[in-house]
Amino acid sequence: MLKNITLGQYYPVDSPVHRLDPRVKILLAIAMIVAVFLVKTLAGYALILLFVFLVSKLAKVPFKLLVKGLKPLRFILILTFLLNLFFTNPADSDALVSWSFIRISTAGLHQAIFFSLRLIFLVLATSLLTLTTSPIQLSDGMELLLSPLKVIHFPAHELAMMMSIALRFIPTLLEETDKIMKAQMARGADFESGNLIKRAKAMVPLLVPLFVSAFRRAGDLAMAMEARCYHGGKGRTRLRVLKLTVDDALAGMAVAALIMLIIAERTLFPGGIVIGRFSL
Amino acid sequence: MRKAMSIELRHLSHVYAPGTAFSSVALNDISLTVHDGDFLALVGHTGCGKSTLVQHLNGLLKPTDGQVLVDGEDLNGDKVDRRKLRMRIGLVFQYPEYQLFEETVAKDIAFGPKNMGLSAEEIDSRVRWAMEKVHLNYDKLAEKSPFELSGGQMRRVAIAGVLAMQPDYLILDEPTAGLDPHGRDRILGIVKDLHEGGTTVVMVSHSMDDVAQLATRVAVLSHGTLKAEGTPREIFRQREMMAEVGLGVPAASSLCAALRARGVDLPDDLYTREELKDHLLRLWKEVSGC
């Protein structure tokens, strides 16, 4: 039952996007998120959608997979949409639907659509990052981006190291969980039936050994690292030295162009392109 | 309690993650029967499917194909209470000490019997009985935390936790892995006593010497298929086959073969130290003429 869990959602193919410097990709993902919040019109979102689509083509990541990443968010999306739809009711906005206590206004519909779209594109932009960057590269990139903060004693290296170690041990712990679960089932443990309290209690025989072994592993690992002279980040060189390339510059320019287009669209058509009662 | 009869594997196959890119065949068309009173040793190279096979014997894994019959009843049938059956087929995993979780040794051993819904007195008497079986002193250790014990003691507590259910079948997956020679002998002694007491035993082992000492039957697995099955004598005389699947033979068998190659008149199927010693003594007496 605990099999088939892939770590993160890294999609391992070779593409220009995969080869980009992780630092650049993290910054560009943040820039994309900013862009998503700058957009005021549907036409602007169409622009971002086109951009995301093109990047996914370039990255050889199936667009379907990207959209699939939205699935866990479907309840939040629906909730956001409905809440905004029913509870945004400014007095100056005309009603689309008015039936007993329910009133849906044009502004409400507008707000509902835009908030949902914002959420969707937020996830799409970050998915593009995690699909094309391996967890190790991600934590490397984070460490380097945060390293200027070392001046104020921010533990950038330690944070990145913790992240890589945590990622490294997720499969191990999953395997261990599976094994302990089976061992307790062999002693007649029942994880599947009973009410909530009974089920929570049934987890004790699973969680205690799991914690014990996690601490034991952590101790062993710390010992093994010290035995190999690990002493933190100071003076430590890297196996994979990150270098900026022309591709990184091009990627930066592409995202800059996108943001400029969005700003231009926003200033040229402040009200959007108006069709009937709706503005796009 | 019903008397144990047999666990029968019929054309058992198991595929991990079927239908995906990661699918791999762990077991392929295995037919094997564990009879009442057997001491069956499962041997094979690392990754040959021993642990997967063992988890089918009490229904923790479902076969992709084929059947597991316990006393003639399909273990994976719709109406079977697998939880009940698991209590009759005790399974001791590899490194079982990592499953300990209770505050005290006695409470941990009581986990299985408690799940069976036994009375408090019955649970207590079973805990005492199981601790005695694994040579743990009840008065000294029952109220200690299992995490304060030594590795070997922890393993015996874990084994006691399975024994306390008084299963008809006892399955052990490499019970001696990672123990020192003394701890190993202790565990093997416990298993031997249990078998002599009437428990049917299935043991996964890497040590051919242990197998030679204890098993009444041996099953050899290789790449998920059953390569050979028979008495230790039948299996250990096939030295080429054993080498082919990456296993050795007991030290006594190798020595016997080496002596035969030098022209010493010995039968070709000796495999225990004792019988080799007896034959050598007989030869010595013949040669020295006394």
C-alpha cells in the first residue's frame, strides 16, 4: 500500500529546462508567481497559460502531468470558487442570480474566477520548477540563494543539508513503516477497522518502533558523517559546481518579456477587453 | 485448537507493482507444501524471493497468481478471517527487535495474545511460558523496558512475542542475522526445542551449517523459482547445483567431497559433522587395525 510513491514529482528527462541552473529556476519561479498576481485580465492569464504550455513543451514534460498536479487541490479550488461566488456581494454590483437569500453578483463571479485562476497558475508555476529540478538540485539552489544571509548567521548550509537528508530518508522510512506494519499485523494488530479512537490507538505499535529507528538512524548517520570529517558548511567545496550559462540568461529574458507583456496589457487595457457585461 | 495439517502453495506467483514500468517478478510458479511436523529450511541467494515467499504463508502478501491453502482452505478466500489465521501461523520477521514498542517486556509479549482476545490470566501465563521458552528470566526482565536490553535479548523478546500466540506454525526469516555466535546458538537452540515440541517450523537461512543441523527438508530458491526441494541429504549432495545458485554446502559436505577426491572411501552424501566424524573414526580404526 505504501509502494508507488514517487519522491517529489521530478520528471527525469534531459531538456534545456532541466539543465538550467537551479538558482535561476527558483528565482524565475518566484518571478512567475509575481506575474500571476500582476495579471488583472483574462487575456493576461491566457498569456501566462501560453507561456507555461511553451515551457512544458521545451522541458519535454507532458502538459497533462502538469495539470494532474492540480488534482490534490481540487477541493480548495472548488471551495475558493464557491466562497468568492456567494460571499462577494458589493452593493454597487448588479445581481446575476437573485433567489431567496442567495445572490450572485457580477463582481462575485469575477472575483471567484480570478482567485481560482490565481491559485491554479501558482501551482502550475511551482510545478514547472519541481518537475524539472531534482530535489537535490533544489536544495543546492536554495542553499546558494540563501548563503548571502550567512552574514546575519542564517544557517543556510545546515538548512539545505537537513533538507537533502530528509529527502534521502523518505523512501527508507516508508519501507520501514511497511515492514513494521506487517510485523505487527503478524501479531494480530488491526489497522483497518474500528472507530477513530481505536484506529489512533492501533497506530502506537507502528509509531513507537518507527520513531526509535528514525532516531537510531539519525545517530548512526551523524556518527558516519563525523567519521568522514564533516564539520558544517565552512570551507566545504562542492561536487557539482553551479555555473550560469547562456541558456540561463535566455530563460531570464523570456520571463522578463512575459512580465513586461503583462504590465503592458494591464496599462493599455486597464478595464480589459470588454464584451457585453464581461471584461476579458 | 485444531491440529495443524499443512500449508500448501499451488503455482504461486508474485509480481511487484504489476502493470507499471517498475514491475518485477519476485516469485514464479512455486508449488511447495509444508507438512505437519516439518522443519523446512528456505535457502537462496539474496534477492531470490525468500522473504516474499514467507509473507505469503500467512497472507501478508496476496499472490498475483496461484493459491495458498492452509489446512486445505484458501488463505485468500473471501470468507477467511486472515487475522485469525495469522495467529496460528506465527511469523518472525528479519531483525524482529525493531518491532518492539511497549513500555515493558511483558506488555510487549502480551500484544499478540491480547489481540487474540484472551483472558488476563491466560495472557499472563502465556507471557511467562513464552519467556521461559526463549530463556528470559521473568522475574528479572518482565518489568524492564525492552529498549534497555541487549540486541540478542531484544530479539528473544520479539520471538517470545510471536510464540505467546502459541502458533501451530512458526515461520522465521533469518532469525540469527547480525547476532554473535553465542546469540546465534541460543536462537537456534530455541527453534530446535520448539520443533521437537511439535511446532511446524519454516526457517529462512543463509547458513548451510545451521540448515544441516536442524532442517528435515530444504527448499532452494533461485531468481524467484523453486530450484530444488528435498531432504538435506538429497540437496547437499548436489554440490554443483548449489554452487550454481550461489550457495555453498555445509562445511562437512565440502570436507567429505575433498577427502573423496583424494581417494578416501566415504559415502558421497554426508552433510553433518557428527556423521562425518563417525565415518572417519571407523576408517581410522580400520586403517590402524585396532
